[in-house]
Amino acid sequence: MNRYPRDMTGYGATPPDARWPGGARIAVQIVLNYEEGGENNILHGDPASEAFLSETVGAVPWPGQRHWNMESVYEYGARAGFWRLHRMLKDLPVTVYGVATALARAPEQVRAMKEARWEIASHGLKWIEHKDMALAEERAQMAEAIRLHAQVTGSRPRGWYTGRTSMNTVRLAAEEGGFAYVADTYADDLPYWMQIAGRDQLIVPYTLDANDMRFATPQGFNSGDQFETYLRDSFDVLHAEGGRMLSIGLHCRLVGRPGRAAALKRALDYMASHEGVWFATREQIADHWAATHPPRHWTRPSDMDREAFVSAFGGIFEHSPWIAERAWALELGPTHDTATGVHSALCRIFRAASEAERLRVLRAHPDLAGKLAQARRLTAESTSEQASAGLDALTDDERDAFTRLNADYMAKHGFPFIIAVRDHDKAGILAAFQRRIGNDNVTEFAEACAQVERIAEFRLRDLLP
């Protein structure tokens, strides 16, 4: 099968009602990344020094060497930045993304996290890059991170975020089986479910934009005011939309600096001044979502084999299963697992077909209120559609009018009059019949094809979300 694995649709135009506790309009989630002591360092067995997310301008890894300035920047996060943020946030729900080896080197900080009743999720074994790591090695490091995390904190983590991921990370976390949520995605404003490794895995997306890491990136924030404005604007939009989640990413060594911490405090005070705000840990959000929006299971079109796909959708275009047969061979994926997605695939085939093939599709449609209807020989779909507009309950005069129009239309255009009856009532159908019968053949062929596509759309909406 030619399948594209990425989901480019998500919740689409109508996200679900989050139903946050207390009727809140927004869930605000604060993440404090604790990485200090887990970064690249030859002391930790790494080949080079750290070069990521620090005050050190133009930093590059130093192979085989320690980097005194880089180390001291990270040490500031542990020694001073953490405590400044702890004083500011200790009365709020916070999720810590804790690098296991960093937590093991921070007993005072871990104790403070636990006393504040913060959630401590796993941020991996070490704060290093995983993109080139062998699958078996990444799996082993994940297992070791969980083991060490449980030793240091007293319990295994229920959330996972690597950050510097490989293409295997999310699948490995799902396969591990013990995480209430995985956060290694930035794909939505709400949690969502993924089927990975034969199980349902809840994803609680994180953020790289409402994140103090942009103090250490090109074209990022260069003052606290910019960070504050960005957080407030993000909050305002999501609060106005309602039913959304705002994640805020923090790092001890970055926003823990006094010139930035003040901006964070102002932004959080601004959010707290509004009604309908639920400050929550990611674990709380995950538990709420799992209880309120459990995973839904259905046979996804993109997972169907050819026989199942044609069986399900071969009748969408009247008596023309070849359209579904060809559509199955297209590049399909999760974005096609909806009525709109399948409709797009089927219409591509119909539009690409020869004029003779499309004419056969048109001719496969029955007359409106014609002899097949009277003889009860319509397909179930056509029977229901015609009945919805009252075409199964015509007066004698109305039946005579339809019979005459059907004959005149067929004689002129060479195919039956086709209209998506669910868009019309009986009077509207008659009016369209009388208007369109005067069209030239080219115009009417195009209109009939458009109506066939519209009928297909309605039929798919009856079958798929």
C-alpha cells in the first residue's frame, strides 16, 4: 500500500470541547525543564562539551574537552535559577521535565519539587541528541532513565519528553507501556490519541514557541518584555477561543535569570487575573483527557486492504466500484480517515477519468422519481436520498411533470438529471430541473459531475466522521 504516515488534519475545523474542570476556558500548563547536570560533558562520558541553549554566544561542542563557561551557565540554573523559580511557582501546579542523571545530582532540588507537589516527568536519561542513536541503545537508555528516576524521586514517571528526539522516540515511549502521556510533539493545542505499537497512546503536545529557549536562539526573545508579550498574546487568543491548552516552557538557566524572571511573573499574574483559567500539571491534563475523551476506535480507511476499501466505498459513486479501486492505490494516510479525506481521494479518481468513464458514471444514476423508483429497484442510498426530498410521495401531477422532464432531459443530454437532493426540497428540485434542461451539453455535463461529487460527499458523511 502507498501510505503517508503523517496526520495533517488532526481535529480539523471543529476541535472537541475540552470540558476542562470547573468550566474553565483554558488550561495553563507550566513546564520547568531540569537539565543541569545531565547535559553533554566528558565528565558524563560524552565525547564533547554542551553547545545548546545557553548564554554562550556561538557555542560549539569541544571534542574531548570540558567547557568551563558552558558548565558554569548550566550550574547557574541549578544553584540560583531553580530556586528563584521555585519561590515564584511553588504554589502553582508545575510539571518538571527532569533529566534522570540531572535529578540524581540534585537532591535538594528534587526535595523542593516534591514538597511543592510538582509532577516530575522524565526528560530522558541524559540531555543529549538522539537523532542518530541506534534503536536498541535508545530503548536501553529509556529503561535506565525510568529506573534511575524511580530511585531518585520515589516513583516511576507517568509522563515522557525527550526533546532532542529520534524518529523512534515516541514509538519507544508508547511501546514501554507505562506512560499516561508522551509530550514529544508540537502538533496541536489539545491532547490527542495515537495508535502506536498496538496500543492507544495519549499525546499531550509541548511548545517551542511559548518557551524561554527563544532567549538563546537567533531571532528569539532578547528582552523579558518580548517574552511577556508573547505569553500574554498566546493566552488571550486561546482564552478567547475557549477549550484550549497553553503550554509554557521554562529552563532554570534561562528564565531563572533575574532580568527574565520578572517578565514571567507579570505574565502569570496576568493569566491568574482572568476567570476560567485552570492551572494544571500535564499529568492532570492527561488524566482529565483520558477520562473525558477516551480513544475512539473504528476501521480507518487508510488501514483497509483493497478488498475492504472497495467493499466500504465502492458504492459511493453509483454502480462504479472502479473509482474506489483506483483510489485505494493513491497515497493515503491518517488525513484521509474522514469523510472529507475519502471524498478527496475518490473525487481525484473521478476527475482524472476519461470523459467516457465519467459519462458511464452519470448514466449509472437513476431518473428522479422514475420507473426504477416506482419499481423499488433503486440502491438503498438512492432510495433514502429521494425519499428525503419527498420524491417517494408525489401527486399524480408531480409524477407526470417529473416523467416529462426526465424524458426531455435525457433526450437532450444523453444522461439522467442528477442533483444532490439533500440540498433541496421538492420545489427546489423541480425548479433546478426546469432551469438546467436548457443548458448546453458541456455546461450540463460539468454540472452533473459536480452533483455526483456532492452526492458522494453526503454518502460518506453517513459512514465516516
